[in-house]
Amino acid sequence: MKILGTTARFAKNFAKLCKSREKRFKIITEKKIELLQVDPNHNSLRLHKINLKGDQAWSISIDMKIRVLFVYEKDGIVLVNIGTHDEVY
């Protein structure tokens, strides 16, 4: 599965999290997104479907607090948001 892009919201929140968290957060997040592309059903991602305002989206866990929200498109996935459970849901 290929990453088609990100929303402005994802880019803004990811940059903010990278500044406020430990330096290895960016590396960990990038590795989880790479794993999503190779094996979306890997147990460490804790992949699950969610419904947001009638739209279907999916979520993976970066760590126990941070989630990445994404949607499937025809040719890949688009990263929609990143943040805590309350921020992305």
C-alpha cells in the first residue's frame, strides 16, 4: 500500500508533535507508517476502522497515546490526522 499524501492537518500536527516530544518520536512514527505500507495488519499497529461523521476512516497506534488517522483511496492511503485519541476522534 502506498502513501498518496497527507492533509494539511496531518502535516501541521505531526510537526507540532515532533517539536514537543522526544527526538526519536519522528523516527518511530515514520517506521510505523512504513510498516502500515508493508503489513497493515501487523499487531503492533492495532489497526481498526472508525466512522467519523458518516465517513469511513482507519486508525493505527504509534504508541499508547498517539494515533494516526487515514483513509483508503483507490491507489493507496491518505494520512488525515495525528494526535491523541481525543484529538483525532
